[in-house]
Amino acid sequence: MHQHLRPHGGLHGPISDYVKTHCETCAAGWTRTGEDGAKVYVCLLDREPVWPQMSDCDRYEKREESEPETDT
């Protein structure tokens, strides 16, 4: 189970499926992972961790996948 960390440590509770499927892949999001596997999802638009129980966002934009580098 993923758990959301507060900026200064401490667990903030389980995150919603929306956060796992959207915020983790959003062009405006960063995911930070701790040594214990806990994740922090940060929204660059809000400049703070996402609300763990988020269920929708009108600014979601899927992150473009980078092209794999080829040796030429």
C-alpha cells in the first residue's frame, strides 16, 4: 500500500486510486520515494504535496513518455 508523507515527515494516510493512476503520471507532478518505499506525490501547480484523497483534477495532463535513446 502506498502512503503519503507530509513534507516534514510523518504519514498522512493512504492515498486514493486517482492519485496513484493520475498524479503519478501527470506532466505537472513529481513522485518522490523514500528508502522504505513510501511515496510523496508533489503537484508543481500547487507547489505542495497532493491531497491524498483527491478524486479529480481539471489540470491533469498525461506526461509524455520520453523516446528511448539509441546508439548511432
